[in-house]
Amino acid sequence: MNNLPLFLLYSPMAPFVRPYFERQFPDYTITERLDSDFKTAVMVSGTDVYNAASGTGHDENTAILPRHSILRLEDNFIRACRQRNIAPTILRCPHIIGTGMTGLPREMVNKIHRGTFFHIKGVEEHLSVVHASDIALAASCCMNSGKTLIVTDGADPSYSELAEALAFRLDQKRIFTIGERWARWRYNSALYNTLTNTLTFSSRRLQDEFGFTPTPVCRYLTTHIYNDESL
């Protein structure tokens, strides 16, 4: 019978991070149920809650969007924790890279695989990303702190750098470069506007206060030796 204490991992927007937490926390049984008898808890939330459409280095002091749906999920998590006198630690993440990833990273991978992702000539905008393994690492650094913190890889790669790193994992698929005019035609407006806009966040507070040392996602993708035990 498993007598390990329960660790609540509340990650409704990125459930694929669970295996990374199971590996990081072998002395706990991971649960996703808010009504369970958990002894510690971390929520993986998102930076979409911030009122930031562009710019660099947004941090925990950036204004939030008060009616964003993610905040309701955070409130549910906080309420469940307080009912058990447990500190509600929330990790707000940008785009998450890892097995089972969704959103923009998955869209980029799919397009790279099909040969329909292109660099845009003269455009080198940046984004924030974090690998799922580093989210679990961050949780181990600040669990039970009860703080809401931003987690990134600290490198903020360009879209081109991220695309090339993802392509490396896809048997070094070649990505061609096209001009802005062709890019407007090849991409839908939402993706084009994303790729031509910089939006980055800072995890400096997590790094300075809790000793969190992330691995740049592009370095991880191009240097990590994958084997049968890799996630």
C-alpha cells in the first residue's frame, strides 16, 4: 500500500507536466484533486494573467487582467489550500516545452515537421519559455513558500532560435527564410502577429530568493541526451 504523502499538482492548463513532477518528487504521490487530503501543493498557472501584450522583463509587479479565467482557477486552488492550512504556491509560466506540450510550441513543432514553418527575414523578436523539467525544479525550490512567482528559462530566445532548436529534435529539419510579405500570406494573422512581437517575462525573483537555476530551453533541446528514461 502506498503511504506516501499527497502532493497536489494543480495544472489544469498544462496537465502534461505531471510526469516531470513525479520524477522530481519521488517521495510524494502526485494528485490533481483539489478535494484530496494533500499535504503540500503547487499550481502551474500562466503568464497570460498579466496585462502585457508586448515588451520585455515583465515581472510579478506587472498589472494583471482582473477578469482573466486563469484567476478563477487560481482562486479555487488558493481556497482548497487555505481549507487545509497549506501555503498556496503558484508558478506562473510562459510557453512550456516538454513532451505533450500544447499551444504555440506545439503549433511550431507541427509546422516545422510539415515544412510549413519559416523564419521571417529581418525579424528577430523574442519570447519567454520554460522546460517542464524546470517547472518541477522550481517547485522544489519554493514549495511551501505560499508565493506567486514567474518561472522562465532566463534566456528569452528569439522565435528563430527556438524554431531551430525544435527542428534539431526533429532530425535537424531545415527551416527556410521568407520575406515579411510572403510571411503575411503563409501565416494566419494571429501567428504572424505573435512571431513579429516581443513579449518576455522575468524569473529573477525566483532565482534570487530561492536559488532557482534554470537551463535555457534551446540548450536543453540541442544538448540533452535522450534515452529510454527520458520524458
